Amino acid sequence: MKFSEFFDIWVNENYYKFGVDIGKKGDFYTNVSVGYLFGACLANYFIKLLKNGEISSCCKVVEIGANSGDMLADFAQGIFTLEPEILPNLELIIIEPHEILRKKQLETFKNRFGSEIRVGHYENLGECLFDEIFVISNELLDAFSCEVIEADNMLFVDSNLKFHWQKADQNLLALAKKFGIKKGEISTSYAKFALQLANVAKKVRFLSFDYGEFEPKNEFSLRVFKDHQVFSLFEISNLEPYFKNSDLTYSLCFKQVKEAFSLAGFLMLKFKKQNDALVCDFGVDEILSLVLEKGSKQAYENAAKQAKFLLSPEFLGEKFKFIEFLKS
């Protein structure tokens, strides 16, 4: 089978489908596992856009790739803290194809808010039709399947989980040439997703945080995370213990993402390192100041610790990038 099929079987049809633990008890850390601060920053950004007239009061908030639902719950808590009067009329939605995850997300909201704040579900984008949406995602795009190429060859996987190379098809080679990719991963899924997203609403603002660089690095980045250990996919001699039971991911080439969204009618508004975006656009310092003013010393120390993980180059601050698109 092509590597993209193998990737989907591993990641989307198995690993993420059952609601993996992320953070200390899981295989890896991401922005949401650091704590509530990341979601509060998203809420602060939404409020800024609302006050500036860049989004309207009827704009719905949509998360794609929500896993447990904690990021959207953190967002809701942030709105409640910063601008509670808008919360009763704010519609929160998760796009979630997997029933197990939908139940987990509903449980998250019930445990945190009772019946005070609710979240709606759609199984896929094809069910949706809105006027205006504000779409948030964290490590969504690196769960999209990819092919792997080296020169004129592409990667295949046999029934024994062994890799072998064959001549790549001309369409894939043409795409690789377009982006300057001679070695590494290339996704053919972004274009379909961007087009689907463009068709669900008259106005769409899409925000995403993910690992990668804008230009291709021309190296293999596929890696496996298991119990907070990371392995290069090609260095694992026996894949059986990891297959479907650990996280398989790769670094994005955001140039591919921009092209896909541009073809679907989106304008790229921003592309930044995460720490730059959180400071300059999302107002992480404003949140910290509020916690210092209103909260306890312990609450501020906790928030400052979260900020360190989100902003520091040695943690998530520069490894993760922020990208934002608008279709209006």
C-alpha cells in the first residue's frame, strides 16, 4: 500500500480515533496539555477581533481535531473570565467523525460546566452551512496523511510493515517539484480540506498551530512518539509494537498549506513562530497581568509556568508555528 494509506490506518483509523491521552499520562505534550493558558489566549484573540469589528457577534466558534475537547473548554472558560456577557449567545461547535471522541468531548464540557455551557457536534464539514465561523485547531494538519518521496521514488509499506520504494507517479513528482521537495513528506490532503472549509460558510477565519517550517527542509521528519520518547520512523527495526499504539507525525511544510488554502479562495493573514504570535497577537501578557491582579500568588506562578512552556524556544515557542487564513 502507499504510505498515505498506511499513515491513515495507523493514525486516523486507530490511534486518534479512541481518544488518546495527551500530556503527562500520554505519549507526547502539546499546547493544550500545558494548561488553560493556551485556550485563554485564543479567547482573548477572538474578543480582540470582535471589538475591532473583524468578526461579527453572530460568528460561531468551531474546533476541528478536538480530541478530548479541553482546548475549546479552555476557550469557553477564557470568554467567561474576560467577556462573560457574550458567552450566552456564543455557539461552540466541534467537527468530530468519531463517536467515542464526541462522547468524551461532551463529558469534558459536562464535568467542567455542568449544563451552563454546551457544545454542538457535526460529524464532518459536509454537514455544515454557516454565515461566519472562527475555526481553531492545534496539531490538526500533521494528522493529514502524506506520501514520502526521495528523488523519483515514493514509499510503500507491505503487509509485514516493511518499507520499500517504487517509482513515484507523475502527479506526485510534479507537486514535489512545485514546492521544491526532493526528499521528505508531501501531503495531498490539504487542498480537499481547504475547499471543504471554504464551502461551509460565507466568511471563514481559520487558525492553526503546528510543528514545521514554511519552506521544505528536504529531509525525512517522520517520527514516532511513545511514552514521551521520540524515534525516527526509519530507525525502528520492528514496527509491530508501535503500529496503531503510538503517535506517528511529521513536520509540516507550510508552503504546501498556503498553496492549498490560496487555491480554495483564502488569504493568508499571518505566519509566525508561536511565541511571537502569542505575545504580539494573542495577548498572553494581558492574561498573565489579569491573573496577577485578580488571582493568588500560586495561580500566577502556575500561569507563568504555562507561559514558559508555550513561549520558550527550547519547549514549544519556536518549534510550533501559527498560521491564519481568511475567506470572506
